[in-house]
Amino acid sequence: MAGRKKDKSLIYWSMNYRGKQRRTWVMLPICIILCIVAPFYTANEYGSVVPGIVFGLILIATWVGQYLYNRRKIEEGADDEPAQQPQPGPQQPLQPPRA
């Protein structure tokens, strides 16, 4: 555990998989609330609960997919590296490797 980096990024794509897993857990209450509210909203707005139920099912499937993917990546040990390497930009000139 001593060699593990703390993930302090707010941008999802630059987080490691533990940070993504944490963010997925934070989104769970929001998904539950949206799944409860969506059928009532669509029934009131469009006269049918079907779009709200479909939206809820898609939301649940997406959440479960993110959770399982991040858990698998953490178990594989891919958490040691960030999800995406930063690209050199105008402020970071490309330097040749040292011999």
C-alpha cells in the first residue's frame, strides 16, 4: 500500500481505477433518485411511464457496467498506472529520453 498513489483528480478520464470506482459509488444515490423520479415525470409530461422506465433500465445497466469494469481492472492490478497518460502540450516540450 505504500507505493500506491492517491487519486486527487476531479476529471474522470485522468483518474485511476480506484478513483473511478469511488465516483461510481457516489453516483449510485443519484441514479436511484432518477430511476424513481423518471417514470413520474414522463407520465406527467408525455402521458406514459414507459420512457421513464426505459431510461431507468438504461441508467441501471450503465451503472452496473461501470462498476463491474472498474472492479475487474482494480483486481487485475491495472490501478498502478493512471487510466490515461498526459500528452505533452505547448507548455510541456517533448524531451528526448536520457541514456
